[in-house]
Amino acid sequence: MVRRSDFVDGRVRLTVSPGDLDAWERCPDALQDEEGAEWPAGDRSAWLDVVPEDPLEVTVHDSPSTRFAVRVPIDADSNCLKENRLRLEHVGKAITPSS
């Protein structure tokens, strides 16, 4: 997902491990249960804080390098979590070696 604004324009590099993907797999379930989600764990890179309100609030933290944080409200439709799970499945297949 890409959000654009005349006010904020930034990019954050994020290196993701298979363990990070395993952790993200639990996040859509937490959001569906109206719990928040933080991902990825640890202080090694940027991270997301997702609050399941209306609208959904996503805060991108770049703590290790710039210490900036940007909160973005997102009008998520009813298919948002389903689409997220499908994307996660595609990423998992793309990085898993074929046997």
C-alpha cells in the first residue's frame, strides 16, 4: 500500500526475515479481534504500530535512525484483512525455496 501526501514524503528501508513474516501472520488476527498490532519486533529497523479504530491508524516509526514517526489514518474496507492475508501468502511462497 502506498499513501501519498503533499505534507509528508518519505521512504523507510525494511529488511524482513522469515521470522518477521511469521510474526506478521498473527497481526491480521489481532486486528480482526480489534486488538492493536506492532510489527516487526525489536529495535533493529523501522516498525509499524496499527490501531484498529475507524479509521484504521497506522504509525510508521523510524526509531533507530531518524526517530521520526508518522501516523496515517486509513479508511480500510471490509476486504483489507483478507487482502493482507493473501499478500502475506504470496510473499511466503516467493521466499520459500521449492523442493
